[in-house]
Amino acid sequence: KNTTRNIPTMSTATLRPQESSEQQPSRLQALFTACEAQDIQTATNLLKNNLKEQKSDPTDIARAQDETTGKSALMIAASTGNVELIQLLLHNGAVWNAVDRQNKCAGNYASEANQAACDVLLRHAVQCELLLGAAGSKTNQSNDNNDDSKLNENGGYLDRQVEYSEDGNKLIDSAGDGVMMEWERPLMSAHAQIICSSDAAANASTSKKNILNIGFGMGIIDTVLQTDHTPALHVIIEAHPTVYEKMVRDGWTKKANVRVCFGKWQDELPKLIDEGIQFDGVFFDTYGEHWSDMEEFHQMLTQALARPHGIYSFFNGLSPDNIFFHGVACECARIQLAQLGLNAEFAPCEIKVNDDAWEGVARKYWFGDTYYLPICTWNAS
């Protein structure tokens, strides 16, 4: 839900089958048959003639999908686990993140076949995402002086009304999307424990630690931090006026060890950095932001996270509706954090969210049974 929380989706456009009443092109069916039979020579010949054949038939068989099933040649090849065949199709322009009528991509099928096939697609997908992300970054830089060219979705969220449910189990925006929900509590407890982890070489006691949380929401992790960990300094940055008003009513601004910064993290975090405050633990959980916002935060994080013992984590809802896309996004995050000197690990946590938890919520933002909790620490070198 890249319009809610900090959950980027794949930056490349996901292709879906095109509806048509015309008969499927015979060249496409021939390639499907070759892939099913793992006939690499026939597939090579069909792809070699693909561009020439498009002069009379515009179908790009390397990218096209079956109109009924949504299957592509790459999905069929992935289901066989044939690495050479997968590489052949990718080299000829096959789309790694196209999905079929079951919302499965080639990576999902490869994962069911064998690890080698999955790894080939994962490496290709990550390379595509990182290259497109870099290109997008350059485009954004060129538009820095043109505010009208940029869609600030977070700014749109801050202008919308949000409402806490009567039972206190949900925070919902005006579009009916969940900003935060009670089912996240065990995850927030785990995140709190991670960012407050003691290091024998650093502060052994949590009471000596400085902790930063970006995004209060329902205050789940902040409550856990106060009741279970009691840090020396607990800074909370919250940008939504309604949420901030509730924080004031609930007494958060009067707690002795709590400092509430009302505003966007883009404005408030630089002030904290200028004050020279270093944080032993940092948690990032915003709403209505995108991958580029998280990248910007990570750049700023390097100035705020204490070295060498600081620990960083974030709500990991990256591309949550497809496990392969989720894996690609996690790997992209790992690589980008590594470039900043941070090691990122993803610890599996079992989480079961019952369907009735989503009652009254327009869109789900979590789909699986395993949550991969990010644990990010400074590289020893």
C-alpha cells in the first residue's frame, strides 16, 4: 500500500494480460510450447526472429501474456526451473514482474521450482530496481526547482482527516485505509526490543539509551518503549495534527523522558542532528511515503545513529502482497543500507492476522504469515 505507510511497490510497471477477442498469436503459443518442453534451441530461434516477425505481427513474444491465464513465457520457463531458459528470456526483454491472473510472477513460480532459478530472477529484479531507482533519483533532482512536477503524497495525507476507532484498535484515514492497527502490537514489541538491545561494549542499561521513533500513530511502540524499556531520552516525531493533538491529550508531551517533535521528519530530524543528539536506537514507521522518502531518511540516519553500537529498524511492509516482490524490495534495502555502512538482516517472525481484523478497512496492507523484521547495525569496518 504505497499510498499508506512507508511501503514502496516495485518501481517498474507490473504488466497484466491484455484482453482481446482475437486468437492468440501462433508465435506466442510456439514459444510457450518450447518453454514447457525446455526446448532451448526452438525458443532461441523464435526469439531471434521476434523483431523481424513484429513487422507483420506486433506481438512481442518475449513480453506478451496469455489473455486467459495471464501466463508469460518467462513464467512458464520459471516453473520448469531451467536457468538457461530463464536467462535467455531475460536477455530478450522478458518482464520479470509481470503477474498472471493468480497474481503470481515468474519469481513465484521459480521459488516453487528450485533455488537456482529463484536466485537468477532475484538478481535480475534487484538490478532492474536499483537502476530504475537511480534513474528516478536523477529525474527528481532535475525537477527540484519545479514543485508542480512533484506529487507529495505524504503532504496529501497530512491534509486528510484521520480517526481512531471507538475500540481503539484502528487508526483510519479519510479514504478508509489503515494507518495503524492493533494486530501490529507483537511486531512493535519485537521492534522495541531490537532497538533497545544492550551491547556490552556500549550502554549496558536501556535507561542510558537515547531512542528515536518516527511516526507515533496509535503509540504502540512508544508505549512499549516506556513501559518495558524506559530510555533516558525518548524522541517521537509525528507530523499529523490529529495524532499530535491526541498525544497532547494523553499526556505524552508531559512525560519526563519524552520529547515530542511535531512536524515532518524531513524538517525535525535535521534540527536534532544540529543539536548533536546521537540515538542508540531508531525506528521508522511513516505513512503515505515512498521508497525515495525512505532512501532520503537513510541518508540522514547516518548522522543520527550512534556509532558503533546504534541499532536501526523499520516497519517492513515493503511490497507486501507478493512474497517475491517483498524479497526483491528487502534485498534492495539491504544493498542500499550497505552502501551507507549498515548491515541489514531480516529476522523471520510468525504473525497471524485474522480476516476480521480488517473489518472497516478499505485495503489490507499485510498478507502473509511471516514478517521479516529488519535489524540494521553499523558495519564493523
